[in-house]
Amino acid sequence: MAAVVAGSFGSLGAYGATQQPELLLEQHSTVVRVYRPFKDGGMNPMLHVRSRATGFCWTGSDAAFRRRDAWRCLRSGRFIVDPCFAGPNRSVKYVLCPDQAWNNGVLRLQLNRALPAHNDNTQDEGSVWAIVTTGGLHCTRQTGQIPRVAGKPLLYDCANNGALAGEPDTTRSLWSILFSPAAHPSRFSRTAIAAAWR
């Protein structure tokens, strides 16, 4: 599994997803990435801080569930941010919270409390928390109360375009997932996944 490096999705780089949908449709396998906001003990130099805030993290991430360095945090005392990522060096007093997996912008959250080690996730690899489909939809995993349509959990929000239901089917090299369009939320169709971030 490739680690995140610099560049655009079109060149199989890290954070971007700028390739046009008609080109994405030609893919034969899903590009699976591990989001790596830290490098050599500090922030990955390919990232840039778009905003800063103070807050704390109280439990492991729901979005990147199971990933040990991913956290669920509270910004400015009232806004939940999930996922946020801690560096390997616990002496670093901040976490980085991506705007989206596919771009280089992050919120730098200065911690006013130490990370609670007893509440972290337990594995190195987390669940998929961001998806770009071959049709060009950009979708992020929802947390909190998950809506259901026809008994299916709408786990990934695709902004005003609809949602993705359930977990990705990873049994083939080109992953797929159920898509629920905003205009007809109970009409599900299977769509292929161009890129997924863990």
C-alpha cells in the first residue's frame, strides 16, 4: 500500500484528486493511500496550514476508525473535527486535521490537553475515511448519527451530489460501493472507486 507523498491524484501523488472524471473511468484498480501528514518528526513539508485553533482530543477517530494516530477532537471548545492526526513523537503539542484527503490544506490544532493514550485506537491501519469515485465524486466518511435509507447506512457524504452506502467492496482490484443520488436517495447503484484513503 502506497504511503502519501506529494503531487496530484492525476500523477498518483498524495493529496490531490484533480484528474477529470472521463480519465478516471479508465482505471482498472483502486489507488489506496495512507494519509501521512507527518514526516521526519514534523509536519510533512508538502502540506500547508490553512487555519489554526486550540483544542483537545478525547478519543480515537470515528472516521479513521482503528487507526492508532487518528483522533476525534474539539476545536475552540465547540466544533468536532475528525479525523485529526498525531505525529509519532508525542512531545509534539499539536495534531493536524486535513481539509480533505485529496488536498494539501490542514487545520493545525494546538493541544491544550495531552492526548489520552488510554482512549486511542489500537491498530496501525484504519478504515477508509475518504473516497473519490471514477465518476469524480469526492466523499468523506460521516461520524455521529449515521442516516439510513432502505436499511443501508449512508457512511460517506458526497456534498450535494448524494452519498455512498456501506463499506467499499474490496474483493476486486477496482473497489466499488453503493451510490445513493441526492435527487433519488432510495435508488442505489454500484459505482467504482478511483482512490481511497485510510
